[in-house]
Amino acid sequence: TLAEENFLMLWIGLTGGIATGKSRVSQILREQGIPVVDADEQAHQAMAPGTVGHNLIIKTFGEEILDSAGGIDRKKLGSIVFSDKSKLSQLEEILHPIVKEMTQNKRRELETQGEEIAFYDVPLLFEKKLDQQFDKVVVVTCDESEQIKRLEERNQLSEEEARLRIANQLPLSEKVSQADFVIENNSSIANLKVNVVEVLKMISAS
């Protein structure tokens, strides 16, 4: 378990609200040479064909969730689990232990390579009460009007649908109040870069 391991590398949780620009922040961090482990990518890998996760998911949800190539069709699986909380719990019970182990291994590997700091990009960090697992937590935020505009453009949603997606998550204000550092993303990418570099300096100094 985590408690038994003495990690010297700073392990920073990166989260935010939907469409606040978390992926863009991850990209900027990587450009700065800082490793970012992505929770969604880990989950993808945990259900890739040939894995234990893949087999367990098919056993639990049936072969109708497969695509023509024999992989898991995430849309089909999504429509099952997002309309039924108990099914979502079943999926999480399969994936969480696998993802947790993969993440631990990744963290160990980065530390062995001599990295001093690494980020873990996880959308539901506070919802899943994962904040205790990190040395510090960074929240990416923007105004709600900006969030809605981005969701409408990016996901082709109506304003009402965008508001529903936002309402499904913990309010941004709550995430901000629990964060160690906040990155504002209301204007240009250039401005966002400045804010990311600023927060990196603050983390190094803390």
C-alpha cells in the first residue's frame, strides 16, 4: 500500500471541472518536461483486449458490448453503466483495483527514473475522495459561462445539456476551496502557460 512506500517524488493530483482545460494543462506540463499520468488512459489500458479487465467486463456485461474487432465499445458500455448506478459500481469494482496497481507501478517507475515531480490527471479526484493520496492537489478552473461555451462547441451540446453535464459534477467552487493550487483558464493559451509555470514554481517552493 501507499503508506508503506516512501516516495521521494512529489505526486500531484490534477483535476478540474468538465471543459475547464485540464487536458490542455496536461499538455503544457508535458511540454515543460513534467510527466503526467492520465487516469482515463489507465482505464483504457485496463480494459484492452487480452487483459484481465477486458475478460471480467465481458463476463459481467455480456458480449453485446463488443465492437466488430472484439474490443469493448465504450459507447455501448457507457450507455449501460451511466443509466444504472449499480452497473456503474460493478464496472468500478472491476477497474479500480487494476488502475490503482497500474498507477502505483507507473509512479514507482517515474521515481526510479529520477523524476522529482509527476502529475496524475484524474477527473473525479474529489468525488472519489482521492485527495489524501497526493502531496498536493491542483485544480484547473474557469468561469461557468466559459465552461458552457466550450462544452457546446466541443461536444456539440445545447446549453441545457451542457448545464446538466456540469451539474453532474461537484461544484467547481468546492473543488477550488479544497485545492492547494488553482490554475485559472479563462483567456488565451499563452496566458494559461504563464499560470501553469507560476504554479509549478509555487509547488517547487512549497
